[in-house]
Amino acid sequence: MEGQIPPLVNAEFLSFRIAYIVLLVSTLTYLVYWFFGFKPFRLIGKILFIIGTILVTASIGFRYGHSGRFPLIQSYEVFLLLGWMMLLIALGADRFAKNVFATTFTSFFVAVAMLYIEGHFERSVGDVVPALQSHWLEFHVATIMLSYAAVSVGFLGAEAYLVSRIEWLEEFSYKLTAFGFPFLTIGIVSGSIWAQEAWGTWWAWDPKETASLIMWLVYAAYLHMRLVSGWRGTKAAWMNIIGFLSMLFCFVGLNWISQIFKLQSEHVYSEGTSKMAYFLYMIVAIAVVVFIGGMILRLGKTKLKNDGNQK
Amino acid sequence: MILRASDSFGLRRNPPIHRIFKMTEPAKNNSSKETKPELGLFDILIIGFKDLADLLMDIRFAAILLLVMAFATLFGTVLPQSTAPRDTIDPKMVEAFGENLYVKLIKPLGLDHVFSTIWYRFVLLLLVASVTLCAWARTKTVAALSKIKSVLTSEKGVQSLKNYGASQFPDKESALKWIEKEFKGRGFKFFSEEKDGAHHFLGRKNLASKWMLVAMHYSFVLILIGAIIGGLFGWKDMAVIREGETWSRGDGFGSVKLIDYWMEFNAEDFPDELSYFMKMPSDYKSRVQTLDADGNVLNEKIIEVNYPLNFEGLKFYQTAWAFEPLFAIYKNGELANRFMVERDQPFKLGDTDIVLFVPYEQIISGLKVSKNIDGQRTEEKIPPTCIIYEMKLTDQKEGETPVEPVKLAGNGTGIFKEGEKIDFNFGEDKYELVFESMDEYTILEVKRDPGVGIVFFGFLICVIGASWGLMLPYGTARILLTRNVNIWHLDWGVSLAGTADSIRRSANKND
């Protein structure tokens, strides 16, 4: 009937909302485990985390169903994709490194991000402009988002390390960055090949291209100093955070600056300046929370202080 | 961070100039009449180049260069680039940044065209030189690593790998089993030697990763070579082709003929005519024929964004399009004027001074595409259509004041198709504005880049190198197995912290 919202749209909306509620509860459950050391709460937190991840996956799947394309074009879709990938990476870190830090703070990060994008970004499915009608779109965006997700989770570790001085957190942030860097390389390369196919120029010094180059250079410097020069601890953590800031600049800040300085770029999202600014404020808020978490670790009130690898 | 002259920031402790003077100092014991030979200019140059090479090969210097390059690129990312020719002042930039900042800082440093400044290119060149020399130095290192010189180790040698531990076993067999399980099971390949009752083991894992990382560094050189070749020998042009006409790069070459240019609109995304002007078309396409030098048709192809045409070593990219809408004005039934309508341009009504001001928002021409129940594509032609939101009659003698509003075409939406007209009166005269016809052009960017193949090959090596080298890190392990009465003592060390943690966890589990 006219005026009725299609069922898939409803399902997308519902799974999205339940997802961030579940992820917030997961964070609280994990924090109880952190504070008091009750092991069952760790399991509950993990189960809720998995449920939240499944719900986000479902939301993306429903969107694919009613839009008929992979949801990775509009701001809403891209931010949701980033959140989803961060959840998967945190799950991987929990599975392989037995690292509960990743799931705790990633669930909070993603839940807050979802709350934000629900209220600020256009949800209705937009048109795909001719320039984006290519088989390279999915590959390029997915690899770039995976790299962003990896370095974002790595940033959480670096920041927590600076506050708590727990060594494995810095090692954890390095490993995630080393995991994300090849995907960043693949993403930039695939973008270049796509540009050559679309416009005949594999490098046009577009602001987004140069911003991604900056991010690549900063992380390359970080990896060099850590792998070859043996940087560890504070120096490496700060460098990791600078790398994250370069990622934020490339992903979000550039859009903001493009609108202020009226830069021409093929990659500028259509969201208004104020929305991007609020997103940056949100990142600062999350950083503050991670700071608090790190302080809790430092004060020694949790079992995670000495060994992040739990059996 | 405070840098001191002797700071071990990876830079040389003895700057070259001191070494030169040292070498030219006379011997302290003057009993011998022999003195050291004096250095000529050539010798000094050689020493200088060697020191420069050493500096460029230094990893920390390379990391600094990476950050300098990132910082320099930041200016080119944040500031609008190439808004005006280099030797002119852009008033918009002056307005945005202020005259002082723009004229005294931005312009002289070339911050408004960073990527073509000499200093940026110098940093890039330095970085590539550093990468090349680093890769060359590491090629020799990795090649040397491939050869096993000695397996013998000591407790100190084991602990020098920074991640180490120790275990005890009742017999040699169980110790060897443990090594098999914990190390070989994790991908280490071992070389062993027995000496004085002690068993020495040297293990390696993923040696290929080292080669992959070296290859990755060489790939940047390939990319730069490809870019230089493309820049020097590449070629580009714009082909503006009207429907029915051809374009060729010169005599003796084939040509490309435009059969039809159109926009596409998906029926479900564009439900009515007004939506054509509210959103972007779903596609832009040019149907062309390729002809040989004699004019014989070789092939027919549709060019669209992301699907260029390859012809005679050139690539044709769908870049833009153009329309030439032809309008005519009839005054009291007689043709008064015929003109090409351009957006917001005024036109005279015949020989009067009355000016017709016809702003139009957009012109479209193309196909409406839909899929039927069977999934088959159906097309409906959309004739050339423009939208005119407003028309004003202006008496130029009196200035820009609108004289009389004019009724819009159709049902007031202003949608105006080819062949349609708008009637209006002015004074005692009757006028008709007729949309007579429209010429359509496609605009294709034609390019040849002989270096792009080398660039893409460099990309491939870079991607493989980065992925392999970082995901499968190289690791070394050393094990010393000694016997103390009835107990076999095993000291192990491994370069990979994660592997060491995993071994410790496994050992704790078994305990």
C-alpha cells in the first residue's frame, strides 16, 4: 500500500536500534567484570557483543536487500560499515589474543557512533552516481574501511597504554596497525587503478588521495620506527595516535575542511559541515572514555592489569 | 625531544668534514718523513657521496623523510590548489586568507600549487632515493641472512632474542618432541648442531617475508619510473564530437564517429518529468564507431564512465557532454530571431530593444530505462527537454527592471520539449518562443600513458610485499638443550613476542 514503509526497511531500522542497545549493555557488563572480576560477566559481555555484531550484520544485510546494492556509498552506510568492521576485528582480537579490552571499548565506540549516525545522517537510500557504477567500488571501499577499522581499534589500545602503562596494550595496538596497513595499501592502490579506468589518471592529487597518502606515510613511519628502530612504549603509542589522527583527518576531517575551503574532490560526502564537526566531538568523547578506562587499569582495580590474555 | 649534536638519532657520529680533516692531519710521530696523501676534490666528493648514501640508508632518516613528506602533503591537501596561474594573484584566495598571508607566505612558498613546487619534488626524490638505497642495503643483509653461518649459541645468545624462557625435561626425546610441537608446529624450520654434549638449534620462520618487504621497497622505484615515463611520453587531448561527426588524431590514423549521445534514467528512480531535473541521471553514454584510416567501420562500442574505449593505443574516457539548443522567436507570425540559448543570457526580440531573459536550469536528452516482468530491459526515448523556471522581458533602455512576466510552458512547470513553444504578448505584438532543435555533443578525454603498465606492476609488487611481509612476519628462534645429571635443560628464545607468549601459555597449560 502507498505510504507504508517496506518491511525490509523496518527490519533494517529495528535491528540497527536493538544493536546499539545491546552493544551498550555489553560494555556495561564488561566493565562490571573489569571492576569486580566476576568471570560470568565476561562471558555475558561476550555473548551480548556477538549478538550486537549479528544485529549490525543483519541491519547491513536488510539495507542491501531493499537498496539492491552493497551499502557503502552514503555517509550513513560508510560509518555503519566501519563500525561493523571494528566489531569483527575486536571479536578476532578476543578470539585469537584472548583480549577483552578490544571488545569492551569497541562495543562502546560503535554503539555511540551508531547513536550519532542515526540522529544525524540521511538514512534513505540515495542514487548511485555514474562515477560510482563500477566493480571497483565494493573492493576499494571495503579494503579502506577495514584498514580504518583496524587502526581505530589499535588507537584505543595505544591510548589506554599511555594512561595505564600496561605493555601488552601497546603491543596490541601495534599488531592491529600492522594488520590494517596492508589493507590501506591495497585500498589506495585499488583506488588508483579505478581512477585510471574512470578518468584516465591514476593519481590526480585529489585532496582525498593526498590525505590517504599522508595517512599511509605516517603509518609507514610508525612501522619503520617500531620494527626496525625498536621503538616501544610511549614513543610508539604516541606515534600510533598521530596515525589515528591522520586517519580521522582523511576519513572525516577532510570533508569538513573541503566545505570550509571549498576544495574540489571526488570523495566529498554531502553531509553538512556541522554534522562532521559533531562527529569529531564524538570521537573526542570516546577518547575521554578510553582515557578513563586506562586510568581504571592503572589504578590496578582489574585483573587485566598484569595479563590481558585471559584463559 | 631535544636533539643534541651527538644524539644517536641514527645519524653519523663523525660528520664527513671531520673525517676529511683527520685524514689530512700529518702523523704525530714525525720520525718518519712519510705523510698521508692529501685529498683531492674528487676524493672529497666521493667521501661526501658515501656519507650522503649512508645517511639516506639510515632507517631513522627515512622515517623522518616520510613524516616531512606527510607534512608537506598536508598543505596541498588543505589549501585550494591551482586556483589560478602561478604568476597571478587569485582574488578569491586573497579574500579567503587575507592579503598578507597569501602574498607573503602562501604564494612565495608555492603552497597554492604544492605538488609542482621544486621543494616538494626534491623531498619526493630524496624519499625515493632513500627507499632505493635502504632496499639495496637490505637486499645484501637478507641475502646474507639466507646463508647459515653458525648454529652454535649460548644462554646469552638465546636471551638476546628478548623473548625467552626455559623448560626442563626428563629425557632428550621429550625435549625434542616439545621443540617439534611448540616451534616446528608454528612454522619454524630448524638447523641443529651438537657440540660437547649440548644441542644447539637455530630456527627460522617466514624468511620469504624479508624478501617481500625488500621487493615492496623496490616497487616504489618502479612506480616512480612509470610516473616519469607517463609524464614525459604521455599524451592527452579532448575530443568534442557532435552526433554524426568524427574525430581523429591526425592523418593516417583511424577515427571515432559519434553515432548517439544520451543520458539514462531508471524508470523507478525517475517517476516523472520533473524528477529528471531534480536528480542526476543514472548514466551518460556515447555510442561510437571506430573507423580505420580509409573510413571503414571496424567496431561499435558504447563508452560510459568507468568503461572507456581502447583504440589505436589511445583510451577514450566519457568526461562531459554539451548541448546546443536552438530557439527561435516569432513576432506576429514572422521569424524575428534564431539563437542558441545559453543559461542566463539575454536575447533581443527581433530588431527591438526588448530583451528576453531566459534562464533554464537543465537540458536533458536520453532514454528512460525500465525492466519488464521478465527482467528484460525496455527503453523509452526522451526528446530533448529543457526546463525554464522563469522568463523576463526587460527593456534595456530603462535598465534591468522586469517589464512583464511571461506565462511558462505546459502546466506551469516550465518543462519545454523540442518542438514546443511559449506564446506571450508584449505591447500590441504577439510573440512565440519556439524550442526548435538541439545538437548534442559528447566530450571524451583521450589519453595515452605508456608508463601506466609499469606503475601497475609496481602496485602489484607493493601490495604483495606489504601483505606478505606484515601478515607473516619473519622470526628467529634459538634453542640450547643441555644435560645436567638426569635432567635436560632447555633454554629457548624467539624474536616474535606473540609466539613467545603463545609458547608460555602452552607450557603453563601443560604444567
